[in-house]
Amino acid sequence: MDEKTRELRDIFVDVTDGETVTERQEEGHGSLATDAEIDERLRDVVSAMHERLDFRTDLDDDALVRLVRGFYAGQDDAELANTLDVDEATVTEARRDLHLVQPDVADAPLDLDALRRAIETGDPDTADLADSLDSDAATVRDYRDVARVQTEIQSVNDHYRAEFETVLQDRDLAERLTTAAREDGLEEATEGQETNTNL
């Protein structure tokens, strides 16, 4: 046992009041979730949404989990369509089924609040709405769907999107902790050592 290892062992013994470094090491597996566990938790959320809400696409839960993962990894609809081997329109619809409307709201080419108010006060004709919103019929039809999803999100207090984010934040935290532990361990292990590598 070299001096550095001896120092680390002494610190461990002081902190843990234990004499054996490997004491009961095999019993605790920690609480950081694996990728499979993260997928399972996401699948539970997707399944709960399927039971309560009307989905407009027929993508299975595994594909929807991959969509959620890709969406939060920063993929747009075209990239997600390529990943899932489906057309972009299907991805857009499935993303909205999952209450992931952030891109639609951020890039809305019309006044969504005005559209929502018009819908809430009646069922106006699409052409009339397009005129009043200085838009076109196709855009109004598309954003009627966004408005519908926003209303649905409000009705469940944005519960499902919050669940997705909680699960994925747990994964991000686990990755950060693992990376930090690996880097700290490497830094401690190499502290004070000289390297003489000739390539």
C-alpha cells in the first residue's frame, strides 16, 4: 500500500468509523436509475396518458418513449421522424398527444391567445378565423389542434409533462453524479503523479 492509498484509507476510516474498506460493499446498489429503469418510468407515464386521453396516432408506447427521450435531447420533428422511421406529420401529432407543444407555442405564426378566445366563445368558421387572425386556413386548422392540446394540458395541470421532466432530470442528475465521481476519482488517483508518455 503506497502513501497516497494509505492516506485515502485513513480518511475513509475517519469518515465512516469503519475499519474495513470493503465492508458490506455488495449489499447496497445505490439509487441511481439505469437507462432501462428510466424507460420503464417514462413508459408508465405514457401508458397512463393512453388510458386517460385520446391519442390521435397509433405509435406504440416504446416508440412514444423514444420520442420523449429524443424531444428532451433537443431533436426536432424531422429528426424524430427519421429516428422513428415515420413521417414528420405523425411525429408532430404524437408529440402533441404527449403534451409536448413547446416548439409550436414558441414558433406560433399567429396569435394563439386570440385563437383560443375565438374558439372558447363559439365554433367559428376556419376561413373567418384565418381572416381575423391574418393567417391562412391550413395554419388555423393546425393551431386549432395546438389550442386543443393546451386546453387539455390545463385540465390535467400539466401533470404528464412534469412527470416526463422529473424522470429525465433524475437521469441527468445520475449522469452528472456519475461523471463527477469518475472525474473526482481520476483526479485523486493521479494527484501528485508524474506522467511521462511518449507517443
